[in-house]
Amino acid sequence: MPPIPPHVPSIPLKERTSLLFLEYGELDVIDGAFVLVDARGVRVQIPIGGVACLMLEPGTRVSHAAAKLAAQAGCLLVWVGEAGVRLYSAGYPGGARSDRLLYQASIALDPEGRRRVVRKMFEIRFGEHLDPSLSINQMRGLEGVRVRNLYEEFARRYRVRWEGRRYDPHNWSAADLPNRCLSAGTACLYGIVEAGILAAGYSPSIGFLHTGNPLSFVFDIADLFKFETVVPAAFEVAGSRPVHPERQVRQRCRDLFREQNILERIIPTIQEVLAASGMPMPKPYEDAVLPAFEKEDEDFE
């Protein structure tokens, strides 16, 4: 007869450790405890009821009992690359919660709310307040000019020959070295941003500046961090005459994400830009399954 899963006390998500990265071990429930067992058989107990989200890095395996107990405790499981440089899959629960999705979708469908969100993202990226009368397309045009200038600035700083952002997603090797490094870096950033969006209970596909792509919102949020993280890392690698450029960029991003604890910054930023819409967050249903991360702010409860 299989052991009866232990009772996990219900701890409010805002009082939990938000995120915990695990690697090289098997998650299981042994002797009533949620544990990570490494190759030597050493157990590390994880207080699953006090964690909002487990980020499972390469080398981890999950037993049926562990997956079931994590779901009962309301702890989201997310399978990622090292330090979140890729996102492969996400478990239940923690993803879509109806009130968060309705909130995000209602902003995207409201022309003025959407423009406010895009203006807020522009303000965060470039430190500029835009004229409220500008359309989305006009703001896209301004963004494009500033982004081109930033790429040129980083190229000069790291002494990299730069001929513009050009790449073919269907022909990786056709791009030059700086563009391959940039593509490798942005792919890493998209992984960890998507993990943050899922952990916060929003949809990766409902974007505001970017639209029509399954990762539109990922692109929106990633842009807010791109020029302080992966872009300088990519140009630094490109300027160092690398032997394995893509791998070196990925490793540099992995270390950068860990050093800066970037995932802890992504989720509050998501909530900040959506709040700029001026639209109220819907109240959750009484029996709603809560997302894996809850901001400690009364405005979002």
C-alpha cells in the first residue's frame, strides 16, 4: 500500500519563499518529507508548503508522489535550463488564473489602457515620458530609433564591428558573430521571463507592444531587461574572439541571472507595467487557485 502523502499546511503565497532553483537530484516524497535526493543518496528536505515555485534545472527528476504533493501545496514546478536560460515546461498549478488572465486581456483590448502600458514600458526602458496622444505605431517607431542607437553604442564600447541587427531564424549560421551572440542571449532572457510570467499567473501570448506571437508578452517584458543584461554580455563575448560564441553567451547569461537574481525583479515589473493601465485588478473568486507568486502589495490582492 503506498504511503499516505503528508498533510501540507496552507501558507499564504505572499509569506512563502518565492522561488527555489534545484539541480542534479530526484524530487520525491520519502518518510513523509518532500526531498531532493542526489546521486550519493543524500537527502535535502524542502519545505514544499513554504515555497511558491520550484525551478528545476538540468539533472532533476520528479516522482509521481512529488508532483502530486507539489500540486496539493500550490507550488508551481517549472522545468528550465541552467539559471532559467531556457524554459521547457511548467506544471500545475500556478499558471493561468482566471482573474489575472482577464485583467491582462481586458487591458490589451482597451485602446487607452494598452497605450498606457506601452508608455510605461517605454519610460522604464529609456527614462522618457511620451506624449499621451502618440499611437502604438508611433511609439514603435520611437522605440526602434532608440534601440538602433543603443546597439551602436554597445558595439563601440566593446569594439565590435556592427552592421545592424540582422538574422534569419531559419538559418542560424547566416548571421554574423555579433548577431548570433545577441540571438543566443535573447533566447536565454526569453526563457527566464516566460518562467516569471507563468509563475505570476499571466499569459505569455497576450502582449501590448508585441502582438500575434505565442510569446508576445515575453518579448514585451524581456525588452525591459535586455539592455542591462544580455545585450552587454553578448557584445562582450563577440568582442573577445570566442571559439564557441553561443555557448559562452549562454554561460555568461546563466551567471548573470544568478548574480543579479533577475527573476525576483521580473515579476514585480510585470505588475508595475500592468498597473500603469489604470484599470483595477479583478477580485479573485473565493475558491480560486492562487498563482505561484503573489506580490506583497494590497493593490494586487
